[in-house]
Amino acid sequence: TQFADIGDTRNALYAHVSALEASMETADLDKLSDELANTLARPQVQRDLGLKQRCLEVKGNVDLNRDGVSARPVFEELENVAALRRDDDVVSRASGDLGIISFLEGNSTEASKRVLLALFHAYMSGDVGAQIRFLSLLGQGMVENHGSIAGLVALDRALSIARSTPGAGFPKIAMSGRASALTQLGRFSEAEQTVRSEERR
């Protein structure tokens, strides 16, 4: 890479870790998680809180997609590191992700509190990516708990924000949650259209 060519090992590593996140959908998540664990163990990373934060962000997302619950210690450490750096946006996102993990662990009270606070912070700070993420996950959680009508409101809001935001990417979680909600409500033709939209991606 450009950074490696000029001997900037710090930013070369930062770019490499970010590239690993971009490859998540097609990569072996177990191998990615192991590589990121080894990267985090490097003294260079442990001394550099900004680099450590980035590695924790990517590993947390990998572990959350891999099996969910194993990501808890990563997001707890991310929350602490971001707090040390006074990066309030990342603290809030990490707390919201811990809420998702709490939901997977069956602690709906902590889950709701953390996700709603993260969503509130995302609106107050203008963090559109976090708005889409947490509305999608909140809606999906409601649908899984048979709260299809309320879940659909959150999911449609996430989709609306994504569509009106250039570069927001495809809101896969919101689309799949919307299909599930519509199926539960007996709106099968709309659910089929949603699934087809996802397949055309």
C-alpha cells in the first residue's frame, strides 16, 4: 500500500484492518477474528489507542456477525478505549452493540435501554450510519419478539434514511427484518416484493 511504501507502518496497519472489515461478507469470520486478535496483541497496537480502537471496532463487528455473544468483551473494551479518547460517538455505538448482545443473551431490559440511548445519541449527533444500524436492529428485535407493527415502523424508518442518504449502502438487516414483519402480519405479497428487492442487490 501507499503507507507501507513510505515506511508508515502505523497507517499501513490501520488501512489493512479497515480492508478486513470491507471483506467481512465473503471472508472466513473465524480466521478474521483470529487475525484481529493477534493484531490487537501487538505492542504497537496496545500503545496506540486510536489504532487499538479501530482494531476493536472491526473485531467487534466480525464477532457480532460470527456468533454474537462472543463479541461482548470486545465491545466492552471498545467502550472503555473510546471513553479514554473522549470519542462519544464510538462510546455510544459500542454501548448500542452491547445492547444487541444483551438481547441475544435474553436480557431485554438492558438491551432496550442501551439501544434506545444509542439511537437517541445518533439522532442528536447526526450519525446517520448509527441511526440506520440501530433502527434496523431495534426493529428486527421487535419482530423477533412478535412486535411486528412497532418493528415495521422502525424498519421502514431505517430504510427511509438509507434511501435518502448518498453512500449509505444497502440496508440488509432492515430489508430482511421488514420481510419477516410483513410475513407475520400476513402481508405476503409485500413480503415477497421485499425479498425480491434483497435478491436483486
